[in-house]
Amino acid sequence: MLSSLPGKSTVTHQTNAIIMNASEEAIFEAAANLERWPTFLPHYRYIHYYERDPVRNLVKMAAYRGFIPIAWVSEQIIDREHREIHFKHLKAWTKGMNVIWRFRRLPSGVHVEIVHDFSFRVPLLAPLAERIICGFFIKSIANQTLQHMKAHVEKK
């Protein structure tokens, strides 16, 4: 889902979700462990840690959208109590983007949702930039991430 929320500045809200058939704990830990992402997410080129902690990490993440290489710096907060993983993009075109991974047990499996909220920092260019960044890049990369993570956790 891609939508702009009303207000002074636009906020683009992108949600990607999937049902995974594995334990909530296994899915959460796979999502939280960025170091392992490039081993089972083929579109991720690398994850470099600047700071590492059990709860907070500062990382440079790099992926491909098709043949286009992209990279960004994020702060990752792992909230085990609320079963959420938060990212705040600190550098690159997506600076200021907030991302939340949520996990909810359902009878059919675990609903895994990635929510991106983004407001481009140049208001005049925001409508076009947000459409390109969220609609073209984020939607595709998040869908690939969920599909490959599903395959990874379900084969264990």
C-alpha cells in the first residue's frame, strides 16, 4: 500500500506484508540479525556495522533494485519486549525514513509487516521523489526481502 497522508508536508506510507509459516521467534531473530541477511537475501550486497549492540546497531546497508545498486545508513533498534524492529535512515536519499517490522501470530502463520514512513526533505520535489523512492525502490526491495526471508525461515 502506498499512500500520502494529509498535512503540511506529505508523508508517504508504504506497507509490505506476508504470512510466514515458522515460529515467531525464528522469524524475529532472522529479521533482527542483519549480519546474516546477505547469506539468504540475494538482493542484499552487504551490511557493514559502524556500531554493534544487542539492542542498537548503526549500519550501512546495501542492496540491489534490479541491476541498480543502492546503499544507506540506518540506526536499528531491536525491541524484543514489543516484538518490533525499528530502523531510522540517517543518510542517502532516504534520510529521515522510519521503518518498523511487526510480527503477529495468526492461525494461518505469522503476519510479518514492514511499514515505511517517509517525507522527502525537499518539499517541492517530495511528490516525485517519494513516488520514485517508495513506489519503485522500497516496494520492490521490501517485497523481495519478505519473500526470501519466508523461504529461509520456512526451510529450517
